[in-house]
Amino acid sequence: MIAEKVYIDDLKSLKEYNSCITIRNTGGSMISLRLTEDVERQLNILTEVENQTKTDIIRAAICEYYDRHVAMLSSYQLGHELFGRTGSDEVDLSENYKQRMKERLNAKYSD
């Protein structure tokens, strides 16, 4: 999962944010955004041109941003939370898999 942190290069840039938008989705979670005048103007233009709400445009932008960044992740980064989750206490599974397969096949067909 991508961390939900916002990094600000310069704390002085906080003074540039003149507008705050709060968005609540149907599930009840809420997010507030601080926007510069330029970004707010751009968002207002998009709402008129696209005939969509600010929430819809911001949601689509976040989804597009997420999709672009997930596409750049490696296979390991995408699945690292799942690796090693089998719960097996056997630490040599990859080293002795051939022997284990022989034993299982012999047990299955020996009867």
C-alpha cells in the first residue's frame, strides 16, 4: 500500500494555500485539501468544462495518480506484504522440493 503522507518541500509554501476543500465519500471518510489560488482556479475551470463536481475530478486525479505509480512498482513491491504468509514452519521448502514431491508421489501411488 502506498503511504498516505504529504511531503512539503518548503514550510513557507503553506502561506500560498488560500482555499480548503473538504470531501466526504459515501462510506463516511473525509479528506481536506489546501489549494493555492491557481490550483483552485484550475479545479473550477475543470468542473465547468467537464460538468463534474470537484469531488469527482479530485477522485479521478487520485485514481490516475495511483495507477501511474503502481505501474512503476516492481513485482516485489506490489506483493511484499504477501510473501511468507503461508504459515509453514518448514524453512527448506525450496531446497528440498524434489525430494518432497517424490515422497508424496510414492505415497500416493504405492497403495
